[in-house]
Amino acid sequence: MAALRDPFLPQGLPDPISSNSARFDAIGHGSSLIQGFDSLNGKKRGQASRSWIRIDDNGNSMILELDKATLMRHCSLPARDLRLLDPMFIYPSTILGRERAIVVSLEQVRCIITADEVILMNSLDGSVMQYESELCKRLQSNKHQNDDLPFEFRALELALELTCMSLDAQVKEQELEIYPVLDELASSISTSNLELVRRFKGHLLALTRRVQKVRNEIEHLMEDDGDMAEMYLTEKKETMEPYSSTDQYFQSIASGSGVMSKSAPVSPVDSFTGANKLARNFSNLMMSSRHGSSTLSSVRGYNIEKLEMLLEAYFVSIDNTLSKILSLKECIDDTEDFINIKLANVQNRLIQFELLLAAATFGATMFAVVTGVFGMNLAPGNFGNSSSFNWALIITGVACVATYLLLLLYFKIKRILPV
């Protein structure tokens, strides 16, 4: 190669590699500057490594330090999917089926499931530790047993199981706390009991949204055959392995076609034609590979009974949990209606008492008018006969009582007061 290149190059030019090395030797500490620049760029891009837990299909777990870019390339995931796994962000429950992985974000269980491994963020949270220990235990116990479910469905099943169990336990805890307070509130209305019911109602509303989101996500997957077909990662991996091996073989041939033997003369036209044929055959093979994978995906849509039965079982479980929450909310609403009825009844009694008091006040006011008339500065001759004054008092009292009784009779006729 050097003999072929010398006639086309001017003499006396330094070798590029030697010039670069000489330049860095002259500057000194060149490698340290490059490393510092790369670390600065890494900080700017936010590619800090995080601790992840990797669980393989044999139940062995190990802790890895991976950055986001490495994980994205390894699982073929976009950056928006990895944000679902970040505990710093609060996202609703989501299950996404991708080409090579399943992204699961269910409450505290957030992980990436592939055909032969599970990757979840290393955390001291109880849900993460429980998921890791339970998955390792199940995989190791079923290692020598034939399981109908592939690896990705077993990992997904555990995530759904832990999520449903956690939500159901929270609902049962709310039931144990709310029902005694509601019974006490129905018997005696107090400010403390009302404040407790208000607080429990807020917690129950937030829990209802979480359960409803998990239920809707499972229902959405059950209704979409395409999304369920995307989750058959093991079948896709086994199907694409022959195509990938064939692609690597043709790529090796294509890369080796440019290296010809020096001893055998080769015509430029023949080599160019052979390269075109090889490229065309390789393109046809890639098209057939894509067509085969798309056809497989379309056919797999009719063979999703395993995943559908798995999702249906946990859909029934989460729907039962939602029914408990709705019955608890109905009990709270019934208690509120009962309290409103009791308060309305007390308010009606107060209004009746106020009406009776107003009628009695009206009769007493008539007597007070007569008293005021006789209390005026009249001529002394009017009070000479004491019997006339007594008769005036008696007649006035009888008139006041009669007026009060007539008012009560009128109220009862008009059904203002109970009979």
C-alpha cells in the first residue's frame, strides 16, 4: 500500500499520526485536557450514571452502573420512556410495548423487561426490594420446570400482582379506618368526626384515581391486539435471530469483497458488477426480513390468548378493588345524606319553635297594649270602681289566649306545624 501511495503524494510531508503525537508532546498533558473536556461535555449532556438492578432469566441479580444513553441503546428505547422510570417524576401507571422491551410503570414498580432480563432502578423502596426478591425466587424455583409463560410475561405478571395487592391492601386499610368513624358520626355529629371524614374522603379520591388508571391501562391493552402482540419479546427474538445471523454473514461478505487477492488479476468491470449484485441481493434479503417480521406481527395478533388471559385475571382483581372503593364512597355519601337529613330535621324543629314563640309573643303584646293604656295619666274617676278594672284584665287575658289558640289552629290547618 505504501508503494502504491508514494507516487501520488508529494515528498517530505510528515506522517499524520506522527504530527499529531508531536503536537500533543509539545503541548503536554494533551490527554488530560481531552479527558477533562469529555467529562465536562458528559456533565452538560446529563449522562450521569445511575445504579440499576439487572435480573436475568435464571434469577440472578446484579447491580450495574449505567447511563441513560447506554440503557437506551441496549433496550432500543427513546428517552421519553426512560423518564417513566425516574422516581423524581410522577407519572400515571403505564405499560408500553416496544420492539425489544416492555416499559412498566405501575405505582412503585418501575422496570424495563426484555426477552431475557429485567432492569429496574436500584432503590431502598420496599416495593422494589420485594419485586427483586420475589422475581429471583420464582425464577430460581421454576428453573427446572416447564412454564407456559415466557420470561417477559412472568416478570410482567409479578409487577401486576404486586401492584394489585398493594392497592387492595390500601383499600382495606381505608375501610378499617373509615367505617368506625362513619358509625360514630351517624350517632353523634361532631366537628372532629366531620374533619376525619373529610380527610378520609380526600385520600379515597386520590386512591380512586390511581386504581382507575391501572384498570384503564390494563383494559386498553386487552382491547388492542397490536399492543399485546408487541409484548411477545421472546418470540420476536427467536424469529429474528436467523435473519440477524444471515445479515451478519452477508455483511461480512460485503466487507470482505473489497479485499482482493494480489496474485489474481481482477477486471474492474467484473468487480463492479459483482459488488452491485451483492448489494442488490443483500437489499432483497433485508426487504424479505422486514416483510417476514411484519407478517409475523400480523399473524401473532391472532395468538395472544396467553397474555390476554393474564391481563384478564388482574383486570378482574383491580376491578374488584375499584368496586370496594366505589362502595366505600357510596357509604360516605349515604352518611352525608343522613347527616344532612338530621340537620334539616333539627332546623325544621327550630323553625317550629320560633313560630310558636312568635305567636305567644303576639298574644302577650296585646296584653301589654291594654296595660299601657291603663298606665296613662287618666282622670281619677275612672279607677273608682275596682271591679271594672278586674273585668278589663280578665277580658284582655282571655282575648290573648284565644288569639294564640286561633293562630295554632291556623298553622295546623295550613300544615305548617305537625298535627
